[in-house]
Amino acid sequence: MSAGQLPARLSRAIAFPGQAAPPVRMVHLGLGAFHRSHQAWYTHHAGDASEWGIAAFTGRRPRAADILAEQDGVFTLVERSGAADSFEVIGSIVEAVDGADVKRLAELIAAPATVVVTLTITEAAYAAAGDETPLARLVAALAARKDADAGPIAVVSCDNLSGNGTVARKAVQAIAEAADPALGQWIRVNVSFVGTSVDRITPRTTPADLVEVAEQCGYRDEAAVVAEPFRNWVLSGDFPGGRPRWEDAGAVFVDDLEPYENRKLWLLNGAHSILAYAGLVRGHTTVAEALADEVCRAAVEAFWDEASRHLSGKALDVPGYRQALLERFGNSRIAHHLSQIATDGSTKLRMRALPVLAAERAQGRSGDGAARMIASWIAYVSATEDVQDPLAEDIRTAKTHDGEQRTAALLALINPGLAEDTALLSHIHRQQSAIDAARTHA
Ligand code: CS2
């Protein structure tokens, strides 16, 4: 390449010369960075990868699909450890489609060859209503599969929700029943819902990352994704039409998902939420920065001590998991922005803080660490103008109150019962006032 000449754009022919793209047998809803670093990575590394292509649909905007389609679905995964970056082209996505293209979605879901649908549609989307939600689109496409008599299919939720398989099943079933009871019945018999716990820290790609890929790899890749080296996938459920051999890539299949799910949701995601809210009010930007602040770190450890009491079973190796998390969060070469984690708090805290708070209080303890996660969220939303949350409007209304009344109104958005418990309300209000005071004096 001579000086001034732009490197060629990445394509399947450049990355995998002479190799045919795998046929579509999976559909994904929610084509974002996490899908690319996780399910697409596992599928690419399955022993039978050449048989499993993914058609991935975007959520709200077509942009990610346009960019990926221009490079035949292939993209670079930049694996960023604390010491160095390594680069790998992932070829499992073979079609990238605008989520609004419901015709293509129905065509693909109605094809007998398609036997797996994975979802990364955000926690909040499972409760959302309307025809344009990912689950409403999925139900419409399942109706096409029923009409085509294309056989059974598995739906695999990869969102950070407790009992995500069950939540997905209930939501899909409710939409289907309302539209057509016969469709509801068909889904009951033909669609299995697989629960999973997914894990890989994937910060937003930056322009500097794209420049680095061009320099290091010698091609332009507008869809490159950066992720930590660690990844984990635990699944539970049936795949009536088959699935890629994800176990070859380290995925684990279990009968009882709940202990793994709780470990991930409470220890990793719970700590993330504490670092996000406590960290942002204390002026930090990234996870690694917040963790280096003694006050945030102590809040994380206190919550972990509480959560750990309710994670039983040697197989979980909670001490080892906590130690590994400190290293993962401390990887300062990964700029994981707290503002990215801070979104949708009203939904996330229900899964990350409330179960631990309830379990601690049921055993006669205060649940102080879990309560502080909630108090940090209240301090954060109180101090922030445009909070991104499915309940953003209600948060704005709650903020028209002052003092303990404001705390009560915000708490009620997470769970009405919390605000009615006057002892808990004053406890969280005191914690929140202390967080505010510390911030003023910081
Ligand atoms: C984070 C997760 O944004 C968030 O709420 O806690 O996206 C987290 O990075 C992933 O679950 C890691 O696997």
C-alpha cells in the first residue's frame, strides 16, 4: 500500500478466501457489539461452524446492519487483555438486516433450515408493548413458520435477566395468545425457550479502535468490536432442531441455570451498577477508574459479601469468581464507560439489587450493601438531566419532589413495596443523603 492510499475494506473474500459462507440456520435479534463478541464468536468457534450461519437483525436503527452488510457480515474481534490486543476475523454472521425488515425476518423464520433464534434485545424490551417491539416481530415471524409448517425451533434469550428463558416464553406466549389462540397453542408445542447466562465485557467501539484495526490488520473494518479475553456462556433447555456445537468453544450446558445466573447477575452486573452510579456521582468515567476509588471498591465488596451468602455450591467458586472480577474490572486498557452501564437502571436494579436485599432482610440482616446500590441510583438520577431509562418520564415526575418524598417516589419505580416499607425508605434516604454529601465535599 503506498502512502496516502486507503487500505481495502474487509470482506469475506479477503478474510476467508475460497470458503463459502455458512448457510443461515440461526436468526439473531439485536445486532449490537455484544452479539458479535459473544454468540457470533461462540458460533464461529463451534466444531461445526461451517454448517451454521447467522442472519442478524438490528434493533432500533439500521446502521449496524448497513455497515456489516457492506463487508459481507464479517468483522474483526479485538481481544484486549491488560497487556496487549489480538485480532481475529469472525465469519459466522452471513446476513445483516435492518430490524424493520419484518418480511425478511418472516421468510427466514419460516424456513425449515432455521432452527435457533437468539435474542439480545435489552432487559427492558421484554416488558415493552407495541407491534414494533422485537418480540412482537418475532411472534409475527413465528406465525409464518406455523403457516409454513416448518417444524420446531429454539428461542435463546441472551439478555441479563433472571429466568430469561421463562421471561421470554411468557412474553412471546402472551403476545401470541392475544393475536391468535391457535398460534399460542402452536408455539406451546413447537417452540422451546432456552435460558442462558451470558458474559463478556464489550465496551463501545471507538474511532481510535477502528484506526488501530486498519493499522494492525491492513484492511478497513467499520464493524470491529473490542472485548475482554474472558467469555462465558451457560445454557439450559432444549434445541429440538439442533444447534451449533458451542461446547467446543467452552459453552456449558446445565440442568439448573439459576445458581450461575445469580452469580453473574449479582456479582458482575450488581457490582457494575454500583460502580456506575456511585462512580458517576463521584466524577469517574470508566469501570477501572471507579474500582480504583476506595469508596466505590468498598461498596462493591460489601455488596459482594451479602450476595455471596446466598450463592451456595462449591462448583460456583465464589472467592475465585470475585478475584477474577477484580482483575477483569481493573483492566484499564478496556475503557468500559460507566454511562453505558448506567442506562435502564429501573429495570436492571430489580434483578441486581432486589433479590439480595430481600434475601438478607429475610434472614434478619439489613441488606445495607444492596440498599446502597439503590441509594447510588437515586443519587445518580437526582443529579442527572437526561436519564436513559424506560421509565424516564416517571423519573422526571418523581424528581419534582424533594427529600424523603423524592426518594419514596423513585423507589416506587423499582418496586412499590420498597417505598411502603418506612424503615427501609428512611435507611435508603439516609444512605443517599450521605452519598450526596460526600460528593459535595469530594
Ligand atoms: C453491564 C453488562 O451494561 C451493563 O449493564 O453490566 O452489559 C455487562 O458488561 C455484561 O453483562 C458483561 O457480560
